[in-house]
Amino acid sequence: MTRPGKKRARAGSGSPGGSRHEEPGEGGADEAVAFIAEQTGALRELAERHKLAVLHYLLGMTKLEADEHMRLRTKRKLS
């Protein structure tokens, strides 16, 4: 696990310590957050179906965080 505030370097990123620049073929932060929200929603349904209560809860919190992040970024872009 990493500590809060610390970022992991991406495997194969080509730059020591990671980079905030997008690699070719990546859609950026907005697309990443949308993907995370979509996938955690599907995983949450799977956890619920198999009665995995803690995972269901944690994935729900992750989805809420991703949705909020998207909402705030959209709001900032409109300003």
C-alpha cells in the first residue's frame, strides 16, 4: 500500500517517479474517472450479487467519489 499523498510510478512509464503527462493513447483524467465510475458500478453489482457486503460498500464509496470528481470537473469547466 502507498501512503496518502504519495504517488506510485507507473510501470513502464519511461520516466523516474512517474509523470503527470499523458501517454499516447490515454484519454486523460476525465476519461479515467468516467471509466473508474463505470467499472466500479459493475463491480459493486457483482459484489452485491455474491453477498460481499464490505466490498459492496467500498466499491459504492469509490463510485460516489468518482461521480463527485466528475461533477466538480464539469462544474469548473462551465465557469
